[in-house]
Amino acid sequence: MKNSRFDKSRLPSRHVTEGPSRAPHRSYFYAMGISEEEIHSPWVGVATCWNEAAPCNIALARQAQSVKQGVKKAGGCPREFTTITVTDGIAMGHEGMRSSLASRDAIADTVELTMRGHCYDALVGLAGCDKSLPGMMMAMVRLNVPSVFIYGGSILPGRLNGRDVVVQDVFEAVGQHAAGRMSDAELDILERVACPSAGACGGQYTANTMACVSEAIGLALMNSSGAPAPYESRDQFGLASGEAVMELIASNIRARDVVTRKSLENAARVVACTGGSTNAGLHLPAIAHEAGISFDLFDVCDIFRETPYFVNLRPGGDYVAKDLYDAGGVPVVMRELRRACLIHEDCITASGRTIGEELDLVDREIDGKVIHAVTSPLSATGGVVGLKGNLAPDGAIVKVAGMPPETQVFTGPARVFECEEDAFAAVTRREYHEGEVIVIRNEGPAGGPGMREMLATTAALSGQGMGKKVALITDGRFSGATRGFCVGHVGPEAAHGGPIALLRDGDIVTIDAPRGEISVALSDEELAARRKSWPGPRATDYASGALWKYSKLVGKARYGAVTHPGAEAETHIYMDQ
């Protein structure tokens, strides 16, 4: 029995379902209870990053069932599979964080291999934690299949002493406790109430930033990322996404029809105006790489600089993801950007409609608390700023959302640490001075390996009340929950002989966010002399296994820390096999 709506002769699944030679394959399918009609229908991979590691991912298996219902309702055959996730909150502050960024590329790789191996025709991907979102979107663009992305939803905020609390408060409480400003009992109470439900961390950290990106870039249905994970209304978005992917198959609208230079610019706008995570400066170039689009850190930061910051979200602001959803979510934010002519409206989306057509359907107005008017923003430029100078020829990035303009310039002597553990130990013992620039190097993508986030150290500084009294720079990354004057992605990284490898204690470093500059008061001649005596990259303990492989393959942070040549090197596209 054939599904007359779809032409299987142009779909990859024909290689496993059609013709006498595929009788053994069909025998396997009958063994799983798949009907004849389903066998000859389009096959849709329903990929989830479900696991029991953290609340970010725990609800994804349930949500996948509504997606499968939508696919079946629209005449497709859904096949659910899972991939890995490394959850940053659990990996933070120890060796486990080396696995985080590498997991992004492993997710993309494993989804690609599963799709290729079983010849699925389309992909609906569900993800919940930081790296799983870009990893899933990278797989969609790499395969160039009809694709719909679904975010698993944010966690609900906890409540303590009459105010909302989130996991960021717990990380910062560790610093307060170490400084004697919080008792054991107070810390114990906070840790028990800060995370009261399933879902990803509730501020505009990396997960929620990339969830907003999924809508702005067009891979997710509008407003689908906003509802918190426990809301049963998320089932409606799952059902609609399953139906939507079938319409994309019928219309032959593929991921690279959606992800274009213009849609990447739309996504960067939304990151900027919401004060999103600096990690977007890593993930947007990586997604672009999968499509063969040149869009690096400097391109992202140019858009950040030109975009007003007007959505008041933590960690720089006051509200959490649930509040943004209640205020109308990404659609209202994007409509506000459209009023300032800052959105490309002709970009196609997962619904088959353009961004402009989607925004025409929005009837909510800004609330003035969470979402301000674009004409009266919280600041005139985006919450994330790109930097460049003799200390970072390949760029760096800093989140200034919530920082007053007078605090966005910092000059001080360097205090250099060779790894995060050394820096954290020194901060815990208060072995640093007000006015210093703390330098953490050898934490880049290759040198770490893994480009760890430094939330434990930055949160400890904030907890000690020193977040505004010192600056911190690193060739590693920062969590979306980081606040304070913290510069990440300094490139080239130390392992590649970048200037950060040549710094010494006492060198005078200047960070000037309004001017987009980061420099050290050393002449070119002095830097050249130090480079001649540089002993070379620091040895690591990772001489085999996945992290060794990652360190050998990973490229510069400026281009997304990617591990393969990307679409520019393609000789064929999976969907056209």
C-alpha cells in the first residue's frame, strides 16, 4: 500500500523500503509492528537527547511521543532514537567540563550517522541542555533534510524569601559561603529549592539563548521554545512539529533553505537584544559552517554591536525564561526588532511561512517590564560585545548585559594561571587583589582540551563581592550564567601560541568594551621575543580517547570550534543520494 501524497522515489528511505531486494529490510520492520502503509510512507527520525543526568533532559522522552503522534497523523512513519548529552551544570567546575563542547559535535555526528545508516527522510530533534541544542541544529543543516527543532523547555524558578531563585544563585552562594557571608544551613536550604522541576536553567543562559535562536533562525515553530518543561501545553508544540515536518517533506523545504546568511543574522539579533550567552558566538558560526556559510565571531559581534538590548533577563537583568514566555516570547521580541527594521522578513521557517508572515500573526504587545520598547532599550548596543587587539588577534567576547557603561572599561595588572583549577583555588583563598585582571589560559578547544566554562570561578568572585572589582580573561568559555567583566574565547588560544600564552604576572591589560578592544601594554618586539622563548603547548593527560581525538581535529573558536571541513568540502548531499 503506497502513500500517494509523497513520492518515495526521491526520498532516502526508498533504499530500505522499496523493491524486491529490500524484502529482508521490510521483514525487520514488520517485526517491530510497522504496517505496510507506514513502511511505504516517509520515514522521520525523532531524535532526543533524553537522559537521567539532569533536569534539562528528563522530560524529552515524554515530549517525543507527541511528536510521533503528529508525524503519524500527517502520514509519516516516525522512528525515535536517542543520542548523548553532557549537562553543563553537572559537568561544571571539574574535569567533566572538558566533555561539554566536544559533546556538541558528538551529538551532531551521532545524529548524522543514525540518519544516514537508516535512510530517514526528515528529522525532528528535541534537545534540552546547552550543547545539545546547537548539536542537534548542526546535524539538521549538515544532512540538509526537512527539519524541525523543539526545545524541551526551561525549568520553573524556585522561590525563597519572597523572590525567584535559580541555579545561578546557588553557584554564587558557594562564593558567599566561602567568604563567610552564608551559613551551612542557608546554603542547604537554597540548594534544595533552586531547581523545582524538569527543564533547562531558567535564565538567559546558553540553553535558553539557543532556544531563542532556534525560533529566530527558523528551525523551530514560533513560540515553541517558551513554555516551561512541566507545562503539558508543550504536547501541542510536539504534535504541531510532527505535522509540520511532513509538510516540509511534501514541499521539499530543507534545513539549508531555512538556515541562510539572513536567518543567521536574525538569530544573532535575538541573542543581542535578549542579553544572551556568549556561547552563541561559538555556536552560530558552527551552524553556519554546516551550511557552507561564512559567518564567524566577528560577523556575530558586528550584529551584537548594532542591536539594542531591550529584554530584561537574568543573569544581567531581573527575569527568567518563564517570564519571557508569559510576556509573549520570541515572537513579540522579533516583532519589536522588526519595528526598528532589524529583521530579515523574507526568511522561510519550519512552518513553511516566512518570518514576516509569522510576525503578522502576532497580536501581543510588549509588557514594558520583561520586554521593553526597542526605542527605549536597556542599552543602545547588544548585551554581548566582541573584542579585538594585540591580545586577541582572532577576537574575544564579553557579556556586558546589566553592566553600567562606566564599568565596561578595565585596566589592571595580569595575574596569570595555567588552568581553571589553579585560578579557582586562588580565588577561594582570596589570593588575588582588587584591580587585577585574572588570566586563565590553556583552556581553549585544543589546549584544554574542550574549552571549559569558568562559572565556578566567576561565581565565586561574585559571591565574594569582587565581580566588579576584578576582570577575568580566558581562552576558554564562560557559562551563560556568568556575570561580571569576564572575557572569553580569546584567540588564538594558548595552545596555538596566541598572545595569551605569552602573558606574565604584572603585564598591564586593558579591556575596553565600548571600543571593542582588548590589549596588553607590550610592544610587538617584546611579544616576538617572548614567542621565541615560549616552550610550546602545555602537555595534557589526554593522550587517547575522545578528548585526544577532539583536540587533534578541533579548529579555532573564531570559526565555531568545528571538527570537520563543513559544507564547502561536500561532494554530495545526503538528501540527494
